[in-house]
Amino acid sequence: MTILALVAVALGGGVATVLVTPEWPRAGTAIGLVAAVGSLAIALVMPIDDAVATGGTALVGSGLLRVVAIGWAAGTVILGTLELAGRRRVVTGPALLGLGAAMIAIAVHDPGTGFAALGGGGVAAIMLPGLAGWRGAGGDPAHLPTVVRGTWATLGSALLGIAVIAWAASPVGPLANGPPVGDPELRAAASVALLGIVAAVAMRSGLIPAHVWAARFTEGVSPLAVPAALIWGPAAFMLVALDWGQVAVGPGGVDDLERVVIILVGIASIVVGGFAAMLHDDLEHVLGYSILQDAGIAVLAFASLNTDAAEAARDWLVASAAIKTALAAWVSAMRSTFGAHRLVDLRGWMRASPGLAVALGIIWVGAVGLPGMAIWEARIALVNATIQGPLGLLLLLVALTPVLYLGRVVVTGAGTMSAAVTNGPSARLRWTGGREAGWSGRGLSLRAIRRALPAKLRANRAPLTGYAVILLAIVGFIIAIIGVID
């Protein structure tokens, strides 16, 4: 029953937050944060073997379901809290809707239902923050087409996935009697179906050549909205697609030509994502292209569909999603703290904000990984499952470019402080000055504390933001270590 409770809390809280926030922002924010905390609490106690039947459909728990729920819910709690420092409230509601949809999609073990659920949740995660960013830019027409393209890409990927599955399993489809074995024509048709699913994955994840909308989407929204739209949502979509591929097509159902096409899509995304993240100067593009590279590594699993590659892809998807959620929070914190997002304007940021420096250090190690960590082993397994020899080693080195693009941010932070950093808020906690009457001494009262606390929080926004990002980075680091535990 915990699965059903989690879905109810996430979807109910998401709908209520989206409906209430425009008229009553404080009430909507409170509802969203309470629902996010409730979702996290349920996810933490969710048993792996939980199962419930509702409406003729069974929702079945797993280690994968639990780790996605914990990572996504924890991120929503902290991202929603960080959003309190800004004026717009568009993160928590869509993130909760996406979380509820993902829980249904992963637990139901019916890819058609899963894609339909993820399509609805993905549209909310794309459209609501996108329209808020468009309004925040004064209705700039340049922002609206990106929102439209992102919405169509999300809907189109879901519809394409459903159509391919329906055709493949129909009486005239190649999978009507199970995975194709020994029949070259059925195997070729099954490979075409697999390419259709990979095309849907590419649309939803923004892989090469369908990356333009995703890259531009990060320019017009708060970085806090990126995880639900471009990290956890596409990861859940890929998990559902991978489960279908393993069961319906199987390791022996992929022909050489289709395998080459999938590998080329993965390599192009890994190379472009990694080098673009190194070359771009603004943090939003570094975040966006690093997400593209992560998705390119994961898609390599579709070229083999064997058990080892699928397990590695699951570990990689949840670990990289958790780490990149922390990176999105870090990017947002940098913007809110220093009012800048280009590295040239952020020289010396580490000196001004030790908390954010610690957070990025954790994110850096988590994104690269160390031998024995799930994220490290998964990266190696995915490359080795598809490409061996010198080319495989070269691709693995390119997949390790987080060492360079995050290292560049660290080097920038160690330099001489720029004007934006020098004029930024203090990173030290300050509990003195401007004390309300009754805050201390005999006159201490709850009313005085309630009156003084908001001012104290505003005065200490920079250090508290750093601590929140550290907490989220630790969550991501733990998931990067353990991966999926069944």
C-alpha cells in the first residue's frame, strides 16, 4: 500500500500546489513542501516487495522504484526550499506531478501505461516552468517556441513509444509471440521496433540529433526546474523503455545495423555533451550539456540489452540523476548568491562561499566516481558492453570529461574575486544585529521569535543556501555509491 500512498500524496500534492499557488503563493508553497516531505517519508519506509492491485492493474515495488522515489523526493524537498529565496513558485508542483507519474510508470510494468503516465507528468514539468520563465522574461517571443517544442517533444515521445509497443505486440507485429528467435524477418522487424523506442528516448532526453530544444530549455527556466523536466523525467522514461527492450526484444533481437545506429547516437551525445560543457562559459549550459552526456552513456544499453548492460544502465541513470539534481541546485544557488551565471563573472567564488565550494567538491567526486562506486562501475560497464578496444577506451575517456568541465569551475573559483563575487552577500552566519524586542532575555516569546526569524533567515540566505546544497549533494553522492539495491 505504500506505493499507492506515495502516488496519492505526490499527485494530490502536485495538483493542489499548481492550482493554489497562483492565487495564494504562500499556501501553495506550504502544500507543496508538505507533500514533498510526505513523499520522501513514504519512500524511505517503502518495502522493496510492496505490491498493490487497483483497477485491474498491479503496482509492484522494487529497489529501483524506491531509490528513484527517494532521490526525486529528496531533491524536490530541497529544491522547493531553495525556491523560497526567489519570487516564482513553479518547481514543487510540477516535480510532484512528475514523481507521481514516474512511480506509476516504473511500478506498473506495462510500458504503454508507463509512457502515457510519463507523458502527462513530463508535460507538466516542461510547460509550467517554461511558461513561468516566458512571463518572467516579459513575454519575450523568443522563449515561447522552446516551451512549445519541449511540450511537443514530451508528448511525441510518449505517443511514439505507445504506438511502437502497440504495433510490435499486435497480431501483425514481430513480437506477437514473444521475442523473435530463429526468424530473420521477425528479428529485423523487432530491431526496427527497438529503433522506434530509442527514437522516443532521444526525443524525451534531448539526445543528438534531438537536443536543440533541451539545450535551449535550460536558458529560459530556473535551474531548480531542470531536474524534473530534463533529469528524473527522462531517466524514468528510459527505465521503462529499457525494461520493455529487455523483455520484448531481448539480447539476441538487435541486428548489427540497428546496433550501430544506437551506438552512433550514444557516441554523438557523449562527445557533444562533454565538449560543449567544457567550452561553454555559462553555468546553465554546463548543466544542460552534462545532462545530455549522461543520457548518451545510458542509451548505449539499448545496443546490447543483456542483463549486465541493463543493470549498469539502471545504476547509471539513478546515480547520475541524483548528482545532476545537486548540480542544478548548485547552479541556482550561485545565481541567487552572486547574481551572475558566467564563469568570467564568478572568479574567486570559492573564497566567498565555502559552503558552495564544499557542495561542488562532493558533486565533482560523485559525477566522476571512484573505483567501487556504482556510478564509476556503471560507466565502464556500459561502454565495454558495446565498444571494445582502443575506440572503447577513447570513448571512456570522453565520458570522463566531468573531471575537466567541473574542474574548470573549481579553478575559476580559486582565482582572484570578481566584482560580482566581492559585492555578494557574506557566507558567514550572522545572528546579531537588528534584534527584535523580546528576542532574548526575560521577554523571550514565540511571537517575538516568529517576528524576528524571517529577517534572520534573509540575512543568512547565502550560508543557509550553501548548507542546503551540501545536503542535496550528499544525497546524490550516497546514491552514486550504492546505485540500485534490490
